[in-house]
Amino acid sequence: MASPWKHVLFLSVLGCLSEIIYSWVFNEFPAFVVEDSRRFISQETGNLYISKVQTSDVGSYICLVKNTVTNARVLSPPTPLTLRNDGVMGEYEPKIEVHFPITVTAAKGTTVKMECFALGNPVPTITWMKVSGYIPGKSRLRKSQAVLEIPNVQLDDAGIYECRAENSRGKNSFRGQLQIYTYPHWVEKLNDTQLDSGSPLRWECKATGKPRPTYRWLKNGVPLLPQNRVHTVNGVLMIHSVNQSDSGMYQCLAENKYGAIYASAELKILASAPTFAPNQLKKTIIVTKDREVIIECKPQGSPKPAISWKKGDKAVRESKRIAILPDGSLRILNTSKSDEGKYVCQGENIFGSAEIVASVSVKEPTRIELTPKRTELTVGESVVLNCKAIHDASLDVNFYWTLKGQPIDFEKDGGHFESMRAQASSADLMIRNILLMHAGRYGCRVQTTADSVSDEAELLVRGPPGPPGIVIVEEITESTATLSWSPAADNHSPVISYNLQARSPFSLGWQTVRTVPETITGDMESAMAVDLNPWVEYEFRVVATNPIGTGDPSTPSRMIRTNEAVPKTAPTNVSGRSGRRHELVIAWEPVSEEFQNGEGFGYIVAFRPNGTRGWKEKMVTSSDASQFIYRDESVPPLTPFEVKVGVYNNKGDGPFSQIVVICSAEGEPTAAPTDVKATSMSVSEILVAWKHITESLGRPQGFEVGYWKDMEQEDAAETVKTRGNESFVILTGLEGNTLYHFTVRAYNGAGYGPPSSEVSATTKKSPPSEAPSNLRWEQQGPQVSLGWEPVRPLANESEVLGYKVFYRQEGHSDSQVIETQKPQAVVPLPDAGVYIIEIRAYSEGGDGTASSQIRVPSYSGGKITSAQSTLHTLSTLSSVTLLLALMIPSTSW
């Protein structure tokens, strides 16, 4: 008979120190029990529950406890599970074996897990609900709904939760309450405070938390007890009439059963005799008659000093005109000469007293005269504004200028403004080359040590008009556009006329257009632009003019296209071109897009043999076309034709050009060049020459020579063209010792003639790569004798035919050449200076590699005796000149 069972394993030490995870091994490691609706492992107790035991559950069970911090593991002894066979277990209603506590407490922001598992037959189904509310949407059900997990719990997640187990035999449920608590958290903290002795103190600290925090106060770490002057109520500390004994560090402690927080602040009690800042100790105050004057008196001291005022030796008596302000300052209204004198302010408290002295001087008020008051100018003119101050002679005066309420920056105005001061009591503002932007109200402010007065003058500037307003295209046709605009600012000079301008993709910038009416007066706000080209995109703008000049243009209108129309412009420069035999090639200059007047533009080519009546017409649909080729096998070469070319578009046919007479093509050349010969010139050059039979038709414009290597196909041939009647060409850049094949054919505008017979030639072998070496030279008066080792060519190089001696004076670029068949030569040195000499072997393949250069000095008009003669040998290997003190006759070289 099968029955439910359970096994309890307690590991209280590990469970208290860190989080542990329970799991169960079935029979042997690592076969773990898999949890489902029938099997459940409580992570609170570690117990394994099987709701309905089956035959497959029989075996040995071991509890495994794992510490998630240390990864330590502990295994319980095996527990066997067997089936009894003395009866059969019937169905029964659910019995909840595992449930969460009646009261679950959790900190705000943590994750709550509540377990609920029931035994029963059939296996019960677990459901969850929240009484008087809804289970939070963030919740998750795990382990076949046996665990309700609520992450990041908040205060509104608290409440009564119910788990319900149900099968066909009945149901059972359990309820418990979830309570959320929060640690105390400051809402309002304390701040360090300084108070005068005798002042009241009120400090409040405020915190939130669940349960609601309670408050305690400490002073210098010791609990603060209520006294006669000290009171604490719900986080509020009040001290009446503080003194030095109240100074110290205060702490407010807010706590509930889950935690406590502290806030600290320092209280300082100030106690000092009155003092004045250095800048208040002695003052001289200058004021003008009938003005207000305030003499400040702000002593520092604790407790706050009491203020008293004296004028001379007498106490100041307050009146409607004289008053002591709350901050201790003395105010005198409508000052007069009788208010002049020395005023003494005294501050006093229990610790002492201090005083300051202020002298008051009353002056006549300053007056200002700014002229001229209103001025009208034209752009480019200049003006001077004069500002004169009438003031007390004992006062210094400063002048400040403004334009439209803003100070004038004399350094950044572009040289238009200059402040001039010829006298102490007046100043001038010079405005040069005035602009429209300089119009406005100019202010002059006179500043003295006693007062400040200002005045303004108006400057009106006449100038060219401003730009007219937005230009609107009211109506468009194939050649006209009706435009409207808003008036331009006249800048104090009436607009006398407007000018219309247009721009298209084909114009060079903005161009003035003809209008109706022809003259647009200044009071008009619309006009019609005429003589526009059809089917062209235009922008329009308007420019205003007044007696001063022409202003800036308006903003361009939107781009708009005129309507289509029949084309009116015929092609020009109709002529003939070269072509193949039996072809009539007609060419013309295409009509610009500006004059095509619409879509579907093309050409009508009309032609007829000279002297006939009927025209043959052909349509050319491409607007960019510039020629038409008519082919007729019956047309002989050079037959004259009358030709004209017309235009058309979708709107209809336009005009034809003037009739011209052109001839049909004479055709391409028909004869191949004859007597073609190819002659090798050097290692990289071959001369190709030919003859050509003169033809009456198909006259050549030049010849094309094709050439290719022996191992290449003729299709890969390179070509060189000649022009005119040239009958030879020298091909360069060829490879040495290589067989080439050649053909020649004539060409003209109609095409190419037949090629000549193929001829061949082989380029020369390369010149010797070895340079003349072991150079020896002997200077004998105005000449030098040279000798060198003969050059021996390689097998693939040309034989040496002789040697070339190149020599030039240093500083000259042109060399002279002496040829010799022997490895020796005599070089003349006619002029004084240094000569540079080098030698090359030459062959039919060209000149070989140059020897090393030698430098020989020459002494013009002088002779070198045999004792002065020196033999020089130049080694090409070491580039070192050896001087030998002996003479060797040149015949022995």
C-alpha cells in the first residue's frame, strides 16, 4: 500500500550564516529528484514531499545541502523508500503540508518567496490569490505554482495572500499576511548653524520609514535631556536664548525596529564687540541738492549692536525728512546745504562699542545740453553730436555715449564712431560715413561723483530702399509671368521705381527682364515679365530704387516653369561631314535646351538632289543629335544635295534652317599601300616606309601602321597613326633583338582602307652593357690623350663598332663628341677651365653604358713641360685616381 512520506534534515548553523540550497539525490549522484506538481522540495525546511507515491519513486534518497557562499556541500545518510503491499490507498482531499508563515515580513526592494504544497490523491492543483486586491503583475509562479515569488516588493504589495489546493475530492486553503517594512530615510537633515548669544534655536530633523521612526537627540555624543530652555518634540529641538554653554556637536537619531540613521550639525554661539569693515570707517559722501542720501551703518557684533547717530556733537533727531532705517542706515530726503557736515554712527552691545564718521557735502545739481536734438542725414554723410555739462566746478565729469540704449563700442564699430573731448565740460560724438544701421536715439550720460544725468537726440538716416517683400508668381504663360510683391521699406526717401530680374539655368546670373508696364513706379506692387522663353524654369526677384540709390533685392520667388510652345529657333551651321561611300552625312549645331520650348523636341532633316523639286524628310528624335546619315547605294560619290534642318516638339513643327548645298561622301580609301619596307634602326626602333597610289575618290587623311611580335596574334597588334601624306614612321619603344610584323593601311573620315601585305623586321641586339674601364689619360698642353680597356659584348648584345668620347666644359650642358674605332683618343682642350669627359662603346644597337667621368684642368695658352706631365689612371672598381711619376708614350696603350 503506497503512502506519502517525508524526511526532515536540519542544518541550522549553515542556514544562519549564509544562504543554502536544498536538493535531493535519487539512488546515486548525480541523479537528482526533478520537482513537478507531484514532488516538491521546500527551501525553507529542506524537506522533500511526494504528493502521490508511484512505483518509480522506490529507491534510496540522499539530502544535499549546498552553501552558496563557500560552495561547501553536505550529504545526509541514505533514506530508503519502499512500497507496502498490504493495502491500496484511496482518493482523499488535499492536505496542505507546506505553507508560508501567518505573518511574512520583508524589507522594501527585496524579493519575497512564499511556499505552498499539498498532499492528495489525485495530485492537487495549487492556485494563489490576494485578498482584497490583485497579485502584483511582476510576480512569478515557480515549481508547478508551489512557490509565489514577488521581486522588488513595495509598500502596496503588502496584504493577505491565500494559497488554495484543490482536487476532485475537495479543496483546502491557507492565508497569511505579507508585511513590508522600510528602514528610516532622511527627508530633512540638520545644517551647521551660527547664532548670536541670546537668539532662539529651532532645529528639525525629519525621516520616513515603516514603522514610523522615533527620534532621540544627543549633544557631543551624550543624550540630550529636556531642561528649562531645552525642549524636544517629534524630531524638533528648541533652545530659548542660547548662550556659550549651548555650543557643540548635536546629533539627531531616527530609528525603528529595523534600523537607525544619524544626522549631525554644529552649533556655534557668537559673542563679540561691534566692529566696522575697513571700507566703512571714514567716508565722504557727495550729493546734489534735493536728492536723497543714505549713509550706511552696518557694524558686525554679537549680540546685534544697538545703533545711534550724531551730527557733530548733537544726536540726530528723526523727522519726516530724516530717518534711521531698520538696518541702521541714516536716510536724508531733499538734501540742502544745511545737511552738510560730519555724521557719527555708533554701534554698541554688552561687549563694547565702535563708531564710524561720514562727511556729507551738498552740491548744485548737474545739467546737460545735447545738440542737435533731431538730425536727418543721407547714407554716407557725417555728423557731430555735442554734449555739454553745466556742473559744480569742484566735480570731475565723465561722458558716456549710447545708441538705442546700448553703449557704443568705439573699437569695434568699423571706424564710424569717434569720441572727442576738447573741453573739460563738453564732449563730441563724430559719426562718419553713416549707415542705415546707425539711425536711432543717441544718448549722452554725464557722470559726476555726486550725480548722473542723461539726454537723448534722434538721428534719422535716409538711404536706398530695403528689399521688397516675398515675390509671388500669380500667373504664368509660355512667355509671360505676372508677379506681385509687398512694398520695400523706403528708408525715409520714397521709392520711385521697381526693377524685375529673372534667373534661369541658362542665364549668367540675374538679368533684368522686360515688363508691362515698361516702367514700374514706386506705388505699384505687381507687374508682368514678358519675352520669356517657353518651357524654361525661372526665378524672379524685385529691386527697389529711390533718389538715394538702389537697394538690396528681394528674396527670390519659387522656381516656376513657363508653358510649352512651338519651337521658334532653327538649327545653325548646317554642313556636310565625311562618310562612307554612298552616304550623305548632314551635320548641324544642336539647338540649346533653352530654346527647345517643350518636351518631345527633335529635328526634321530634309534633303533632295540638287536641281530636283521634292524633299525627302527624316525625323531625328534625339534633342542632343548633331548629325544624320542617309545611305543610298544608288547615290554616286560627291553628288550635290540641297539640305535644310527643322525642329519640332509636342506642340508642333518649328522653322527650318537656311538651305545649304553639301555633297555625298567620297568613301573610304580603296587601295592598300604598296612597297612597304621595315628597317631596323636600333635596339628599340624600326623604320616603316610605304608608297600609296593616288586616288580620285577615297582620298586618305593619313595612314595607320599596325605591329605585333612574332609570337603574338595580329588581333593584339598595336597601332600608330600618321596624318597627311607622310610615307614613313619610326616606331620606338620596341624590345631589343625581337622579330616584329607590320601592315599599313590608309584612313579618312569614312573609315579604313585595306591593309598592305605583311612585312617583318628584327630589332637590333642591345648595346654592350659593359662600360669602358681602366681609363688612362695624359695631359699634353691644350689636349689630353686617353686610353681604356676594349669593351667585350655578351652573346645577346651587339658587336662594338667603335667608341664615342663625350667632353664638355664644367658648367656647360652641351657636349662635343669624338668617334674612334680604337680604345684611345686625343681630346682638344682649347679653353681654360675644367673639362668633364666620359666614354661609351657604340654598336648597331645604340650607345652602351657610360664610363666613369674624369675631370681634366686646362690652361689656355700655356704649355706643360715633360717634367710637369703626369699619367693619370682611373680605376672603375675603386674610383681612386692614381698619380704615377713616370711618362708612358701614347703608342704603348
